[in-house]
Amino acid sequence: MKLLADKHIYFLEELLPKEVELFYYDSELGIPNLTGMDAWLLRTVTKVNPKTLASVPRSLKYIGSASAGFDHVDITYLSSLNIGFEHSPGCNANAVAEYVVTGIISWLEQQQLDLSEVTVGIIGMGHTGGTLAKLLEKMGVQYIGYDPPKSLRDPAFESCRIETLEACDILSLHVPYTRDTAHATHHLIPDILSLSSKNKLLINASRGGVINESYLLSNNILNRLIKNKFSYIIDVWEGEPHPNPKVVDHAFLASPHIAGYSKQAKFEATRAVLARILSHFNLPCKQVSEEIVETKPTESFKPSSNNDPKEVDYFQAKTFSLNKLHGLHNYDYEIRKLGKLQNDMSRDAYGSSFQELRNKLPLRNEFRVTPLPEKIPKKYSPLFLSALKPE
């Protein structure tokens, strides 16, 4: 079997059986030559549709995406070509949930509020939203879940009313990006839900385009931002890979679409889709120990903030900083630095630089496999597996 894979997909060589001949390609150069390949493994940066992939060689039987989402792939089109498709649903759910909780705690510390003083509205209760809910519950944080489509397919789940979200202190988005369904999420904020005066923090770690970013720059919202009565945290961008520097600048925290970029999430993204594809060729996926995942070096880009601590905001310089332990402060620093350079770059160069951040920022280990840090406030200990009591 011949497999062509994006060179930024991790852990492939550790998982592949000897019967597979592996070839890499650079996704920044566009759609690769698929001649002679049996399967193609890509990432979300590669769009597959009739325009980008007008023809395919007869040898190609399967396409896989090492990602939780699949809105970058036209599955109906692939089906018409008799090409199978696989992805890795839920692979980065825990990584994204930890990103969201880290952002919430950073914001609470700045606001001098406690976890017990806020209610989180989770919009989308699938893999990631559900994982976030469990994590918040372990930490004693009140939350409500909004997901009408899930209510229709799961009798055990009852979605809150959308009006209920208006009373939540924090809103966190965990929905797919859709435009042509009964439950479209394109510009969900504000077309379906406008921010109320009680909403103090908005987080988007789902898909760009779920928030109309022009709305965040409107006079009403900007006035609240300037007066520190509203904040937002964004990881995914409407114009990606060209995030609006003004939206970046006004964010409480910003990052270059890396909320799900942990070693464990990357490993599971590769393992899950690879196992599904290999099964179609009657081949096994090799076993890999968690220790190998934790210790595999992936750093190929040294964050500038490591060399310039003066650029790190005050809430990242405390004796114990969950933000710094997570690495979110590095992500935030790098995307802000890129935004400041945007006027001196061509559009293509700006987009390439954004993708470079995504590809080369160091992968982190998740809290759940991290030893309980010293001096950690007891209220944060449920984030770490070593601190959790068996259920």
C-alpha cells in the first residue's frame, strides 16, 4: 500500500506497519501529485472539492483527514468518485477543553473573580462541548448546554433555550461550520444570538465564520471592550489564514488555530484516521505507548516570548500561571506580533506566516498527563489526572 501524507502530520512513522510505503508532501504547495497512491492523508488546511481536485488517479481509494472536523472536504463529491473518506471525530476534544478552561481562568484572574461566581453557556454539546462540560463540572463551575440538533437525535439530552444563554457570564462555541442546514451556524453570533449585557466573555475555539467578526468591531461591542465590560478569546478566524489584525488586537487572548494542538490530540488524530483507513486494506495499526507520545520532540519553532519576557502580560507572570504552563501566552504573543507586521507584508506572505505559526509552534502535553505542579491553587487541581479521584 502506498500512502501520501502531509509532512506536518505527527506520529505516522511510529504507527505504520511495514507493508505501507510512506510518502510526504508539503501542503503549502497546494494539491499534491496523487499518481500511484492508494490513500491520501491530509489536514484541514487542504480543501478538497471539484475545483481543487478536478480529477484523481484510479489507484486512489481513500482520503483521510487527521482532524476532528471535515468541512474542508466535499464528501459527496468523493463518493461520486468512489473514494472513501475517514476522519478523527473527537480526537482533540480534551485539548480544546483545556484551552478553553485555561482562557477562562486567565480572564477570571484578571477580573478578580472565582470559578464559583460564573455560569458558562456551552453552545454545541458534541465531543468537545461535552468534554468541556465534564471538566467544568469537576471544577465546580456551573454550566448550561445549548444544542437543539442533539436534542432531536438524543432523547436523553435536553437543550436549554437560546434565551437562557443571554444570562450566562461566559459563552463558549463548539459547533461545526454550516450554512445550508436547518441549524446553520454561519454568523451564529449575532444572527441567531446577539450578545447581551450579561455576557462578559465570548470564546470561539470551533470554526471561523461562526462569529461575524465585524460585529465584534461594531460601536456597541467596541465600547464595552474599551470599558473592560466585555472580552473575547479567539482561536479560529473568519478570514483564516488572514486573521483581521484589529480583531486580534482587541482580543483578551488570541491564538493561531491551535486550541487542539496537543501531542495527545495530534497522536489520536493520526491514530484514529489511520486505523480506519488501514482496516480497509486489511492492515493493522501499530501500538504506541503514551510515554512515547509525551516525550516525542516536536518543537521546530522557538516562541519569541521565551526570549523577550517583557512582552508577556502581567497575568502570565504570577508565581503559578496556568496560562504559562499551558503555553497559551506564547500563542497569544506570536499572533499579536504577526498582526503588527501585517501592513508590511503581502497578503500571501501574511497567510503563509499564519500557517507557519500553526505548523511550527511547539505541541504541548495536556494537563491530564502532566504531574500536579507545585504551588498550584487547589481549585485548579481537577485539571490534572493525578489530582482526580476515581469515579
